[in-house]
Amino acid sequence: MKIFIDSGHGGSDPGAVGNGLREKDITLAISLKQRDLFQKLGHQVKLSRASDQTVSLGARTSAANAWGADVFISNHINAGGGEGEEVWCSIYGGKGREYATRVENNLSNIFKSRGVKTKRGRNGDYFHVIKASHMPAILNEFGFIDSIKDAGKLKDYSVLERCAEAVVYGVLNLPLDYVTEKEEEKKQEETIVNTITSKPQFKKYLRYRRPYMTGIEVKIMQSRLNELGFKPGIIDGVFGSKTLNAIKAFQKSKRILVDGIVGPQTWSYLF
């Protein structure tokens, strides 16, 4: 996917301010973490800003539209005496509503839930980034900066990382405990690799699909492809497009069926 991430405010516009925090700083920190996570999972990312700079609303949506992004993610912090998170999407529903629903559900594990919201403006949606984007768009409000409770969370970088994960895994429809699962898979993989004393026998079929296949077998396959000179991208156990291309190149080199599916025959040639 081509994912455009909009760090709300910036430069001469600090956004909401309260409890020793500035909205522009928090949104940038969350956005940079989102970028890293999306890229690790094999997606293309562009940011409206990657530093403390002033960018107009029009420039943000124009950049996303010109690039042909698949989704527009705008990050903000609320203010005005409330508490909790909320996620905004188009009044017309669609894919943006699906993204917003999953993201909001994830964020409700961090902040008090205020739900998925929409607002009608003149000739369509109220918020510019949702109205002017030519792709599904969501606007995330990560708590209230003037709430002592929410601000206390926003001062903790580990919470900002969780906010980023909540959005990334919500958009990609991955389980929220994906990181924990990957750590456990790494331990299992190390156990498997350390106990293999002969040619490994893999039976699981691996293929490119949405949501992406993940697991130990994918990571071992990626490692083996890398050893053999085929480049599957980041060895992260996620069967993305780069892994698919590497498998097809490997199959072609062995003059076997080039279908991108790792079945018994492809496994036997890999090992």
C-alpha cells in the first residue's frame, strides 16, 4: 500500500498546547513511528512533514493526491475540556469507515473511547483532510492535551509507540498483539533452527495474500532466500510483495512452476 501520514500542525502552528505539551511535537513522534512500522511491513510511506515545519492543509492533501496514496492518515491531539480518543472518517462511509472502526477499537485500549465520528460540512465532509483527499482518510485524536490524565499518558513515549501501533495494525487489519506474537515466534524459530540436524521438512503452504501471511515458516523461508542471493526484503516473517517477487525469481531459476506459492516442491529446492 501507499500510505500518506499527516503529522498535524507544525512549524509556526503548535496546535493545541497544555500540561507542558505541544500537539505538533506529539503528532510528529507518533507519525515517525507509524512510518517505521509501515515500512517494516513492506509498505510505501510519505509524510506531510518529517520535521518541525509549517505545511498548509492544501499542501498536505495535494501531496497525497499527486502521489496516488491508498490511504490518508492524519494525526492530532484534542483539546477543549474532554477526555479520551476518537477517530474521524467520511460521512460517506466506505473503506475509511472500516479503517476508522478498527483503529478506534485499538485506541480504546489506551484511552477512554469517544467512538468513531463524522461531521457534515458545506458540500460534503467538514474536515479538509477528509474532504479533499482522493483516497480513504481517517483523522485520529489521541486524547486531550488539556486533560491531566491523557497528558500523563502522552508524556510517556511507550504510550506514543502504542498509539502508532494501534493505527498501523488497525489499517492493516493485523492483531494488536502482533509485536508480542513476533517476539514469541522469534523464540520458537530459534528453537527450531537450533534443533534441526538434517534437511528440514516443511509442509505448510505459503502464499501472498491479504492480510499477509506471517509466522516462523515465512521468516525461515525469507532467511533461506537471502542466503541464496534472492532478496525478500526485511526478514520479518511477513509474506509481502518483495518476498513474493523473490520466490518467483527463485522458482524461475530452478525451472519449476512460477506461481509464487511455497509448496512441497519449492520447499525441497530451498533446502
